[in-house]
Amino acid sequence: MHTISDLKNNISFEDFKAEVLNDYKIAVKSRECSLLGRREVLTGKAKFGIFGDGKEIPQLAMAKAFKKGDWRSGYYRDQTFMMAIDELTAEQFFAGLYANTNLELEPMSAGRQMGGHFVTHSLNNDGSWKDLTSQYNSSADISPTAAQMPRLLGLAQASKIFRNVEGINTSNFSVNGNEVAWGTIGNASTSEGLFFETINAAGVLQVPLVISIWDDEYGISVHAKHQTTKENISEILKGFQRDEYQKGFEMLRVKGWDYANLVETYQEASYFARTEHVPVIIHVTEVTQPQGHSTSGSHERYKSAERLAWETEHDCNTKMREWIIESGIATNETLIELERTIKREVRDAKKNAWNTFLKPILKEQSEMVSLLKQVATVSVNSVFIEKIKDSLAAIDEPTRKDILSHGRKALVQIVKESFPEKEQLRNWINNRFQVIQPDFSSHLYSETNRSNTLIKEIKPSYSEDAPLVDGRIILRDNFDNIFSNYPEALVFGEDTGNIGDVNQGLEGLQEKFGELRVADTGIREATIIGQGIGMSLRGLRPIAEIQYLDYILYALQIISDDLATTHYRTKGKQKAPLIIRTRGHRLEGIWHSGSQMGGILHLVRGVNVLVPRNMTKAAGFYNTLLKGDDPAIVIECLNGYRLKEKMPNNLSTIQTPIGVVETVKDGTDITLVSYGSTLRIVEHVAKDLISVGIDAEVIDVQSLLPFDLHHDIAKSIKKTNRVMVIDEDVPGGASAYILNEILNVQNAYQYLDSQPKTLTAKDHRPAYGNDGDYFSKPSAEDIFEAVYNVFHEVNPSEFPKLR
């Protein structure tokens, strides 16, 4: 039952007492869950535990101020808050601890995240939006400390957009931008750069967020004196306090055990944020941590006896209990009976969650034991099979790993035998993998009809007198169309607004669409991505611009840990279809040559990585992405903005397909695979190769994630019997990824008559200047010679050595 938001006005004393006791019940229930949860880990039923004990009372106060439509971006100790808003039961708490993969029983992540990571469901089963204004909302938690902060910024900024931008259909997403984004963080995590970056950005943007800092003076075992200047985070944030002359934060402090003042403080914070769109920091001090940081260790190892005694005395549940008795709300006897009842309820919930989790596994164990018994009756290796069977049967509380591992070991024992019982065992194992694997691997990308890969291609068309224009003009005009046709679309980044980005692909659009939709930001890549994640979670279609691909490394952790996993870690119940616009490939020197593709590819699974060779292709990608649900990174060619392209006459409708390669030149002798700026060089080299009798087929990858879904490269190699992958990443980077896809996924090795080759940049970052590029990355001559040498190996007499 959600707590009443106002305990002072329009409420009788009897109702007041009932509400206070209801709060206390939630606090006791949450604490008991923490205590029993730790025991479940220590007895081996759960792998790890990190709990919210010691923070119950401030979270109850936060829940009172939290309204339907609001959003939480939190910390993995917020279980009491989730219970207070009726989004977490005790049984669900334990289902999460046991990693139950049934989403109905474990709605937080279906066992994909450890307990303590909370979420609410934003999507219907078909991927469409629920009415987010009629429910309490929590964005899906992640573990990296302070990494919830950038997303919080975007969740709050969405309210500002909804309140101030006309034309957006807000029916499922906002009521006049009144929603507050509530963030929570531990005091030690405020040492992270992500926290300070978010604080600074929120103060600049003036968005309705409230950040609660739970301060228990420690970060695991490390005291605040090693974490924070002056040992006090609100003390060093004083400069952010707003005044009558300058905008900033409202700063509030309150003790974590003072129930009445906590309720008042959170009501005050809600007012400032909700009505004035002012960011607020609440520093909640004197918080305790009764069981220490986690199940990995005991706080008795690093806290003094005096500190431990103080924590016992100032435990927030104990303090609230004392206050209830002193205020005449309930007697000690009444509270004892209440506590006993709740403890029984929690124990029953734990038992039910465990039995529900174990029941289907025990059934599968019984089936496997029966199958092994049948195999043992006919196998010549019956002694070994019986031993495997007995080993499995002896496990009282098996995992699915135990069951399948035993079954697969039995298959090894009978690999050379043939009888029906063997086939039954094999089929059972294969079937279980088909049924169970999706519980762990589904929803990396959208599985609805709004999957990006299902958006059909619409090719550009041209009039006979189509003008040749700079590539940037095609981008600019396409973005103009996008912002005209999609009121919910907006773009922001460094130099994005006033000057229309550093390459003027947004020239004049801020003046046309306003500073909220085409916006400049500070130099703060992580929170630029966070803005995009938060706003996309709320139904907007943000385009977050990272000025150069090299700078994406500042935001790679947020892209990898948060954006890339959003759909996966919620098992399809939240989506963040953020478009990240950036530019890379060959330019000048170490820091502006943007080709660290291999590192990106392996860290952002769950995000499309798109590498258009020109701006028409890039424009088509943006149009495609706005019709789909998957997040993406579009990497425009840095040296392509001033190159001439024909202006399509259907610019607003072109759609570049995702996961589809394009053959840009047909050939018969070798397949050359590349992308981006290097692809243009390969095209020129392919023409030169004809002069020496080599007819190369050139394929533009276009989409690295996903990669060549139709296996068109393998079809090409079947014709040419040779392949070379050429790119400007380091050796073993994107080229190795591409070659793995070709050989091991598409099985194109069977068509090869020559060794598959890769041609890449050097191990080091590119040196500065034209010569630096020439000696660092594949040049036209490098490509020509590499291809020629393949044919020299095949026929030295026809292709004599070059050098």
C-alpha cells in the first residue's frame, strides 16, 4: 500500500496513527527481508546479497513525496522505497535473490541481475508504451557506482521538454511536465566523476530532479575522510546553492532516523522540483548499515566498537519505534505483536519463493534421473551411467546446471552406442536448451515488429537534374525534415545548437526549432548520453551528439553498462531507443581519427553500430532508426561533409536498412570488405586493380552491429573464392570481428581457395598530418599491393612480385 503523501493536512489523528503504523510495518518487513536475505546467501541458496537495511525510514519519506508519473533512478539499496510504492513484495524480493527467471515471479529482471536492482515495467508485451503517467516508474538499476546519475539527468530533462515544447503527444508520458525524477546514491559514490558531472549539468539545465545521498560515513570499509573533502558532501556542494541572484540547487539536510523531519523535508523537496523545476539535493546523514556493505564481509572488521554501538543506538527503525511509543501512537506490546506477525509473513514469503523457484527444477531433475535410469539398463557403460544418475539424484536442491551437466556427461559415455533411450536423452537435453536459453539470452534487441532490422529499405531516388551538394547539406535538410515530422525528436551536444555542429550538419536548425530541441551542451560526454537514455525511457526520441568518435570513450561505460543492457536487463520491459550521432574515421592525428571500432563493438552489444560511407546513407539510417526501438550509434565520415553527393528527391523517406551490406562493385576474383572512409579508398583501388587483371567485388558493410544478416558476403565469396577485410582499426579489432562473422557465422571458409586476409592500420594511434595518415592507416597503395600479393601467391608468373 502506497504511503499517504501528507501526514499533517486533512487527516484525523486515527488515520495519522494508522498511516504511521503502516510505514513502520513496511520498515520492519524490509529489514526482515534484509536479515533473512543475508542468511540465504550464507547458506548457499543465493549467490550474493546487498541489502537496504539502515535506510528504511528515509526511503519511506521519499515514497510519500513520490507521485504517479514520477521516475526513480536509484541505488541498489532502495528496497524499502519499492515496497512502499507497492512495486516489490517480500516474495518477489526473495525470487530476485534466488535468480528466478520467471518474469511474473521476479519482475525486477527475471533473474538477470542480482537482488537489489529494481525496475517497473514501461512496456506492454508487444513493445508498446504503457500509460506511464498512471503508474510509479523506476528505471532499471545497474551496479556501477554513480552510473545511475547520468540517466537521472535525462529523466528529469524530459519533464522540462514536455512542459515547454509544443506539439508532442504526451498522453502516456507526462502531465504538463509535472513529474519529478528521484535519484539515490550512497555518500561514497559521490566521489565518482559521474556524480559531479551530473550535478553540474542539472544545475545548468534547471531540471526537476531530487537526489538523495544516503550517508553512512563509509564506502565499503573506507571512511568518509578518505572519500570526501571535509568528510561532508553537502558542505563541499554549498556553491551549488541557489540564491535570489543565481540559479542552482536547493540544498537540504536531514538525519536518516528522524521520521517526522524526513517526511517534511521530502515534501519540501518535491514542491521545489515539481512546481519550480529546480534541482534539489537532500543530504541524509547519520544513516547506519546494520549488516555492513554486503554478504562479502562483516563491518566488524573495520568499524570500532564505539561506532558499532552508535549505529545500534541510531538505527532508524529503532528510532522510529521509540518515537511511535513516545508519541502515543502505539504501545510496546502492540509493536511487539506487529513485529512478530510481519516476521512470520516474511519467513513464509521466503519459503514460498524458494519452493516456487525449486519446484520446476526438481521436476526436471526427476525426468533426467528417469532418463539416465533407462539408459543404464541398455548401455554397455551402465556402471558409469548409474554413477552419474546417483550423483544427480543425491542433490537435494539442484540447479539446472547440475541437471544438464550430468546429462551431457552421460552422453559422452554412450557416444558410440545406438539405442532409442540415447535419442530420448539427447532430445530432452536439446529441448531444455531451446526452452531455457531464452530465459538468459533473449531481448538483447527488440523482439517486436519495431525491431530496427525489420524496417524496410527505401532507396534514394534522383531527378535527372539532381544537384550536387556538400554531404552536410543532405544531413541538414534531412534533420530539418525529422524535426518537422517528429515533434518528440530533439538533438543536443557540444557545439550542436548555435553553430549547427562543427561540420554544420544542423546549420540554422536551432533558430527554426528552438534551443530546447536543438541544444548546446557543456563538454560532458557521459551526461550527454545520460540525457539521451533518460529522455528515451520517457517516450522522447533524442539524438545525443558526441562531437568526435574519439570522445565517445568518455561515455563508453554509460553506453555499455546502461544503454546497451536496458532492454536485456528488463527482459523487454523497458526500452531506450537513443540515437547517438558522432563522426569518425580518417582526419588528423592521435585524437581526431576516430577508428577505435573493435573496442566499441565488443562493449556495446545491444546497440546498433552503423558506419555509413556517405551522408545520404547516414540520413537514411536516421530515418530508419526513428521507426524502430533499438538504440544505435551512427558514425558519420569526418572527411565526407564537403564531398559532393547528388541530392535525393525523396530525402525525407529514404531508409537505409540495418544489418544489410551493399555490393558497390561487382567482381569475380576477390571479395573486398570495408566500411566508412576506407571503403571509398577501396572503391578507387578496385578500378586500378582491373588494369592488372584483377576484378574485385567491393562490399560496404554499412552495419557492424548487427552484421550482414542475409550472409551476402558469403554468397560473394562463393563466387570469388577469396576475401580480404580492409579497415582503419588496429590489428585484431573490427577486421577480426568481421572475419569471425564471415568464417564462423557464415561458414564462408568452405568456399575459399586462398587464405583470408585482413589489412588494418598499425598498432599505434595514427600520427599527425598527411604523412602520418599514410604511414599509419591503409593507403590506396597498401590496399592495391595487399590484393595483388594474394594473386602473386596464386600465380607468380602472371602476377610477378611488386616489391
